[in-house]
Amino acid sequence: MVERSAYIRMVGGSIPSARTRKEKSKSFGSPRGRPVEIKGDIENNLMNIKYLDLSKDEKELIDAAERVLANAYNPYGSQTKVGASARISSGEIVIGSSMANASSTVNLCAERVALAAANSIGHRDIIAMAIIGTDSDGVIENPIMPCGVCRQFMEEFLIINNKDIPIICSNSSKDIIIRTSFKELLPLPYEGNRQ
Ligand SMILES: [Zn+2]
């Protein structure tokens, strides 16, 4: 089930206030004690917004993700499908759609597809991302959020770019959108290979 766990978390969870989040961001660091220095903190960005609240660039990004959502593949279970888009520093947008499999462990999430596609054309210079999802009935009420695997995958791009990367996560009708960032989605990443 592509992204289903994240969906359930959003339904049952609550979004921390900007103040709570800001306090948390100050204590950001590696669990092994090595400080992680990433420039470009994105403050006060975890909020529910609507499509009309987005900037022109953000609208373009989420619209690109929505278009590629039509190519997502998941005939199984929840039939949750996700479209993702990543903007590279040239301004171009690279897209990815989720692809499920009879063996769910090999499902490909849209986020990783888009980021790997960008890498494949020689671009790891990601400056922003957007994702949007649907369910079997074509509707996801709450914003789709990256799964834990994708958050770890995305975190690699923080190290590559040495700056935080914004991401907007939308429900299917684009009337509930969360604006957050890679760093915010995974403040304490696994860093095994970096030791
Ligand atoms: Zn994922």
C-alpha cells in the first residue's frame, strides 16, 4: 500500500503549533551527538493552506504532481496513488508517479521515483518538491505525506545540497495542503554510512 501508513497517521494525528515546532527545531541534531549543520531553516512552514494560498511556483509544482498522478499504478488494497514533482535549480520540474507491486515490499513511492529521475538526468540540485495523492475512490481527504523510507531518501538531498528543501503535500482536491520541509520531516535521520 503506497503511502498508506502516512495517510493513517495524518487522519489520526494532529499538527503541532508553529511555536512547538520552532522549539523543536532548535534542538535538531544527530542522535549520535554529531551536529548536523544545514543552512536555510524554513520557519513557520507547517500549516494547513489551500491551493489559492500557494505561490505561482508552488502551484506549478503541485499541478505537475497532479498531472503525473494519473500515471501512478496501484491495483492493490487501498489503491492509493501518489504523484510527485521536484524542481531543480534550473527551474525545470522532474516528475515521478508511484508504482505498486504484487510484493508490496518493492513498491516504488512517487517521491523516490522523482528524485531518482532527477539524479538520472544529472540533477541532485533539488530546490522544492510537491506531492499529491488519491485513493480507490479518487479522493484522499487529508494531505498525503512521505513515508518513512522516502523521508530517509529525501534527507540525503539535504546533505548533498547543504540546505533545507521545501515540500508541499496535498490532499486530492488541493484544499488541504501542508507546507513543510525535508529537514522538518526527518529531524533525526539514520546516518550509518556517514560515520
Ligand atoms: Zn515513500
